Amino acid sequence: MKINKNIWILIGLFTILSSCRKEDEASSGTVNDFVWKGLNSWYYWQPNVPNLADGIANTNQYSSIVSGKQPDQLFYSLLYNYNTQPKVDRFSWIVSDVNALLASFNGVSKNTGMDFSLYYKDSGQVNVVGIVNYVVPNSPAATAGIKRGDVITKVNGAALNTSNYTQLLNDQFSFTLADTVSQTSSGITTSDGANYTLTAVVLEENPVAFYKKFQQNGKNIGYLVYNGFKSNYNDELNAAFGTMQADGITQLILDLRYNGGGSVESALALGQMITGQFTGQPYVKMEFNAKHSQYNTTDNLSTTVKTYSFSNGQTTQTGTQNANSLNLSKIYVLTSSGTASASELTIIGLRAYIDVVTVGSETYGKFVGSNTIFDSPKNDYLSYENRNKAHNWAMQPITFAYFNGKKDPNPTAGIVPNHTISSYSYFGSLKEFGNTSDPALAQALNLASAKFANGFGESPFKKANGFVGSKRTLTDFGTDIYIQDMKRFSR
């Protein structure tokens, strides 16, 4: 569903205004008071953080905690084990532009349109190499001719390494693509090719990225690439499943390798579209902290899909559609180390009822979620309309843990794949979506068609995974699972 073009103007306007007021807001103490009190109320790990203890707000200790800090500095200082190794909370964030935050949840962000993943180039774990996962149509990257599978060797004139790779997230940067790529037992070897410069623009991305029907061994196999659980695209997702119904799809390969997560509501809808024979059964259970236990809930699979639109800074429900369900009892899911949150919910949620075969790499490992916290204490910090409009800060802290409908124990880390594909095997083999040179797709197709499926994804470089990060795991907005509409909890 397309987004109101006025949001493009709003994003730019609010970004300018918020940046001009940031220092004044911090010195006033208003924002810091919001940060502390909002976290004290909603933060999932609030009981574990001494500086968020109840009663501190009325003591001299409170002033020493909140004074003299920028809002973001205060926020991150209050997170549970944020600076420890391993981190407990590596997921919460705060923003100075609430409208840009809400826009990002609906597929609108300032972006070059080049999605990528980064890996160690060799066993030294200093040199880095990137691979383009996909390119958003009509984006700056698409205009420049960047293609899925291109390999990134340099950024701003310097060889990629652990000190400079984040420059690929800048609004403007130059980079070099490899001319040749080869794999050896020592790592990835490249020679430099052409140089490019990209400048980010406000971009709208449809997460329902690609669909293709394969016919193998007498079976109709669908391949769907889904890159984000964006509720305002629920209708496009449902339409894709309608196409699969018409195509007689009996086997489905769901590509979630580049999907960092998103809306719980969209995950619930996707579960119904894949199945259909478990209507009314619990799919996801959410548990909040003790102060908000009234929000603890179980979402059941439903025959209807909620549709949404995004305008004037808010996501609103526009109606419902009947879910186009495939009634599958088995599904193949492609995963990567950037497969996170709502994507992981999809895997564990479906596994409560059907056989889910995963192909790829271990997933990110995020089994907690969030909702947006606004500076609206009289509305339990949930109201965008009634927020303090003297500033534009908002928080996206972890507020709940989630489980599948049977409340099976979550993995202690990521979801380990049933069939491992070496991440390094993608270098030199990735083409456009649907090309069977893709090792993970080839493996899944052979599994789905009951052909012999072994030996795919081998690489002479034996470094385990070697994942450094992806555009989504390196971006605050990139790996969240969130509740789109907290108003549905109103009682």
C-alpha cells in the first residue's frame, strides 16, 4: 500500500527542526525526565537496572543520574548490560525524530537502496568484504547499476575493514566494486573494479520483493522473497499468496535472509497465509514487565488480515481482507545471520504446528520486542497525538518477550539451520532473485522437489560464518519486532 507523499516533506521538516532544538531540549531536562520515567514504566528489564529503581525520582540521586547528559547518552546508560560482553540489551534505541521513526516502520527511510551484508575477508578478522543482497527498484543504487551479488571492496577510497565499514551507512559515500572474486582456503580474494558514489534519498521500499513459480519433479514450488514485516503492505503480501493459490503452489520457499523483522500483526497474518488449517489457535504470546502485565496477550491465527495505511505520522487500520491461505504442512525458510525478530517469530510460530525446514545460516537471535514510547505520561506513554510537542524525541526500548503459541522455550542464541549454507559460498554465485545459482535456493528447491540435496554451499574457506553485520543489524530500525497498534489493547 503506497504511503502519503506528504510524509516525505514531514520527514525533512522534522529532521531539521529536531536537530536545531536538540541541545536546548537536553539542557531543559524535559527530555531526560521523559527518558527516565518512560523506561522506569515500560522497560522489560527495569527490575534489573538499579538506576531505574522505583522511588529514585524523588531523591537527590535522581538528579545525579539524569543531569548533564544528552538524552541518548542517558538512555543508553540506563539499559540492562548494554556495555558488557556479551550484551544483554543490544536492541533498544532512542531517536530525536519521532516522525522518521514511524515512517521507517512503514518502509520509508533515507536510503541508498543498496542492501548488503559484511563478512571477514580472511581469518585475521580485520579486513572486511561486502556483498550486495539486493537493490531496491528505482533507488539511487538501481540508477547507478548496482546489482545483487556485487562485491564491495572499498569505502571512500580505503579497503574495507573493521574500522571503516560503518561508512557504508552514511547518507553519502563512495565505494569500489570487485572486478574479480575468488574463494581460497585463506578467504575471499578480489581485484578492484569500478568506483561509485551514492547519496541517500527518502525512499519507499515494498518488502514483498519477488515471487517466482518453479515446476520440478511434478511439484509446483513457490519462491517468495519477503524483506520486512510492514503492516501497510499486508495487502500486497496477501495478494502474493492469492497468486500462489492461483498457481497451485503446494511447496513454498520463503526467503527471509534479508528480513530484520517488523510488525507482530504482519507476522500473524503471514502465519495464517502459510497455513489456514489452524485458525483460532495461538500463534504468539507476549509478556511485558510486571507494571504492564495487563498487556500480556496471546494472538491467535485468524481468517482475516488487517490492512493499514500510513499518513500524517500515524499508521491506521483501513480494513480487513480474507487471508489467502495455502494450507501447507511443510515450508522451507532461507535464513541468514541477519534474519531477526519477526522473521524468527515466523519460524518458531510455525514450528508449533507444521514442519519448518531452515536453509542457510544461524539467525540473529532476538526473541524480545518493543513498542514506541512517546512523551505522553497521562496516556501511559502510548499516545502520539497527546505527546509533548515541545520536542520530537521518542524511545523504542525492549518492552516484552515473545514466544510461540505453545510457549516452547526459545533458542538461547539464534535458530540453527537444518541445512547449513556457507555464507562465503554466495561470493561469485549470487545473481538476481530466482536464479538457481544461489546455493541456498538451489538447496531448498532440491529438498522441496525431493531430489538429492547435498553438497550445496561448500566453500574452501572454512571460517565459520564470519558474519560482521548487515545493513539491517547495523541500523537501529533494522531488527525490531514491534506492536503496530497498542490501541488494540484498550480495555
